[in-house]
Amino acid sequence: MSFQSLNQFIERLEEKGQLVRVTQKVNPELEITEITDRVSKQSDGGKALLFENTGTRFPVLMNAMGSEKRMELALGVNNLDDIGKELERLFVDFSSPKNSIIEKLKMLPKLSGIASWMPKLVKGKGKCQEIIHHDPDLSILPVLKCWPEDGGPFVTLPMVITKDPVTEIRNVGMYRMQIFEKNLTGMHWHKHKVGARHFAEYKRLGRKMPVAVALGGDPAYTYSATAPVPDNIDEYILAGFLRKKSVELVKCITQDIEVPKDADIIIEGYIDPEEEFIWEGPFGDHTGFYSLADWYPMFHVTCITHRKDAVYPATIVGVPPMEDAWIGKATERIFLAPIKMAILPEVIDYDLPFAGVAHNIAIVKINKAYPGQALKVMNALWGAGQMMFNKILIVVDQNVDIHQYHQLIEIVIDNINPSADFHFMQGPLDILDHSSSKMAFGSKMGIDATTKFDEELAGVIENNDNESLNIEAIKDEFVEIVDANLFLATKFGVLILSVKKKDKTHIENLVKKLFQSEEFKHIKMCVLVDDVVDVSDWNLILWIASGNIDPKRDSIILSKQNNTHSCIFIDATRKRKGKDNFKRDWPNIVSSSLHTIKMVDEKWNKYNIGEFIPSPSLKYQKMLYSGGAIAGE
């Protein structure tokens, strides 16, 4: 199904009981974020929110794709897996041998269908250009300031359209934009992104770079801008496939670039590669931590156009889960087919847990046929597109339900010998990863949790028998241990400890002593977190642990003689300059302020959203450190 406007999608959401209209006046600075955070963290993703009174002419749509149901509505399917299955069928149809003229003729309708999905340029102005502001002023838009330590207001759901100056192949990416003046923003694209590569080409040629930013329109456009489409493939081809209708484009008013004619808002402008960069950020990011300020290109706005009935779409990111988790879930289901067909036919399924913020954790199920196959899969995936950013990759057998995490962890722990089945390598990391010693470069951990062939065995894998584990005895012996998760230890052989860490050597000495303890004879994995972390919250632990580690640097594997028992200790505490010799700034967790929380509490009944929802930020207050976006010592 294709949507002709964002309003049409809003009507569809309302028809399906997936939208709440908020008529009470709300402030785009912090208030909208706090309301949306409460709603979006409900187990089912809550409802989409349309804030109709923002102090501007534009309503703000939030959390529009923040659940599996709404993602399916946005992409016009009953199940997200249907899209991947269709891709697989197309691949099989076009790659299988055609032995007769009849078989070849049968392909013509399918070829015609594919041709109808290709983006096309149309004459005249589009609906997105009904109103034109030749003297552009970004203050007309209800741009959000999301979190208290953000550097300013940010456009958070932009489709940034650029072209390669040599090939003229288009790219549509999603890069946040901090507003500095009425006609000036930053352009936060990372060095790994196609937009940054286009920028480098314009710089080499000594030319200004035309850029257009589209907001709204068919949600398939927005999703496609986030999708891991291969370089040199136009994202609007993917959008056309998803909506079964081509994306119709019109020329911008002031720039030589094309935009969707039925988008809601267009921001036109340029970037001059010869200019100095601007200091952009901080920003409460999808990792759940602030991404810290850095230098990025300046985007000069030359024109703003919009529909008469335009809606301003926005999103917030922070501690998972939020709307971006469900967008990532769509990517997981859609791109399973290309992974199987083009890279790894042995892959059956994969899962990206919400707590892993898309790139920190991936679980892959394979049809294992020979020794070393799990390692082959790890290396192939770490070399495939955006999977290069993955930090922890777990490979399991074909009979494992990878979406049932409690069952999964038991199977993983039963199948691993820590001294043999953890594999480390170096490679690129996401720019936003705060834990690596060097920016955007660090280590990766592969966990081979498959059933082993004889050639792969390295000692006996012991079953867990931890019913007699005496946590109090451990805490009495080691006073720096504040708390422990007994359930995970007794059931799975995974011990979570919160500790008052003095310095890096403190952790190293502690784990060596712990391993010699009788209580540790069946523990295979021990994760150490800071004393302010709630060890009973499994999702919190998974998020903190995967975000706070450089796997090779922060892992210690200890073995008993003859490899009768081994354990991996993972230091998931924060790393400090003074006490850990960590050279980079460590960011604070993203959280609303107590002032904003109290204000929304008091106004909650006026919003008419439903039953009161406490602020998710309350649980993070004790985990914040002085220093603002940068956590102090």
C-alpha cells in the first residue's frame, strides 16, 4: 500500500486505533520528548502521538513507526517477514534457468512490475511545494530539543538527499541536523556514510554540494532512508518496491536536486566544502548515551517549501527501546533474505536484540555442516555492509529459537567453553561507540555457541550446577561487591556483579581471586558493572554491558589446569581517564531532568493520553554523573 501524504498515513493509524491526538499545548523543547519516551517504552510500543498544538502552524507526529503493528501498516504488509520472502522469490525467479521461450515470456509481467517501481521525475511543482519560503527561517518548524544536554534543537527524521557529482547516483540518508541559525544547520554524517563520501567528491572537485532534506510523505520513504541499502543503489528504488509504486520526484526550487513530490516539507540548501566545519552536539543518541560534540559540515538553507496541510515528523532516540528499535526490527526481517542469498546461504535467521541498539549484539542461527563454520559466518558478516559495526556476534545451531532470549542464553552457556569458543578480532566500529580506546576502531567478539564437531572440542564442557551458589559468602569475602544477580547465576551459570571499582587493576585482581573461589566452579561467564547499576534488570545489564565494552580489552578468560573449567570475566564498568587510563571522554546516559519529569507528571491528565505512565528516566537518575553530557570522574 502506498500513501499519498503523511496525513493519509495518520488517518490509517487512527482507523486502526494506533494514534492519540494531543490537543493540549506542548513545548517542542524537552516536553514532547518526555511524553513520547513514556509512551514508546510500553511493551507494545504504545501509540503514535500527534501533537496538534506546538506553537507553530505544524502538528508534530511522534512514535509513528514505534511498534511492529505500525511498521507493518507503514510498509503495507501483514507481517514484516513477507517483504523478505518476496525479495527471495524475486531472486529465485530471476536467477533460475529459463529453458523455454514460454518460461522466458512468463517473466515479462514481473519485469514490467519492477520497472513500475523505479523513481521517476515529473514536470511541474509537487504538493511539497504548495507554499514556498524564499527567505527561509527554520524557526517556523517545531524542531525538537530532545534531551537536557543536547547542543540545541535537532531535526531528527530528515531524509537527506545528495548525488555523487561524477556518477549522479542519488543517495538518501538519515543524518541528524542541529539548528544554529534561521538558515544554518549542521550535517552530522559519519565518515562511513555515503553522504560523507559524496561530500569528499565535491571537495575534490572544488564545487559546492547541493543538498535537499525531505520530511514526511509516505513512511516508506522515511524507512528507506534508514535501510542498509548497498552503495550506489538509490533508496527510492527500495521505497518503490515497498509501496509497489514509483517515487515521483520534482525539481527543487533553488538547488539542482530532486525530491518526492508528495513529501510534507522540503529544506533546500548547499554545503560548501571549502568552509570550516561547525562544532555540533552533544546529542542524546540511539546508543542511550550522549554522542559528544565534534566538528561537522555546515548546511546553508536556501529555501523551505511545504504542503498546505504539512505535518512535521520527528523521532527521539535514547535508552532502548524506542521507535528506532522497531525500525531496526523491520530491517532485520527485510534484509535476512539478501544475507542468505548473496552472502551466507547457511544462515537461517538472525536477531538484533533491542538492548543491543542495532549494532552491539547480533544472534545468528545457521545450518551447521562442518567444523569452523561458525567462524566463517562471523568473518563474513563482519565484512558485510553495516554489519561491520557489530561488536558481539553469537552463532547458534538450526534448532535454537533465537527470539526467545531466556531459552537462548541457557543453550549458549551450555554449548560454550569460554577458553575455546570466544573469538576476537579488530575492525571498524560505529562512530557513536563510546567504549573503544580509539574512535570508530576497536575489537569484536564472536561467540561460537554451536554444537561442536570433534575437531572443534577443546576440553569438557560442564553443565551448570549452581543451586548451592552462596552469593552472600562472596560478598562477605569481597567487600567491593555491592550486589549480584542470583537468578542468572543459578539458572544459567552467568553471574552479574555490581562493584565499587577503584581502578583497572582492581578489576583484574578481583576476578583472579573470584575464579579461585569454590563458589565459581560452575560459573562460565561473569559480568561486572558499576555499583549504581541494578543487577536485577536483565535488559539494562545487556544494554550497559554491550555498550560499555571493547570486547578484547575488557575480557579476561581464566582456565583451570587441563581446561576442566574456564570462565570469561567481562569488565562492563565505565572507563575513566584518571583511574582507568582511558584517553577519551566518557558520555553520560540520556535522561530527562527531574524538572521536566515533574512538569509532565503534573500535566499528564491534560494530555488525555490515558493511564498515568511514570518516567523511564527515573531509573537512570542514580546512574548519572556530574559533568553534563560528559560523565565526570
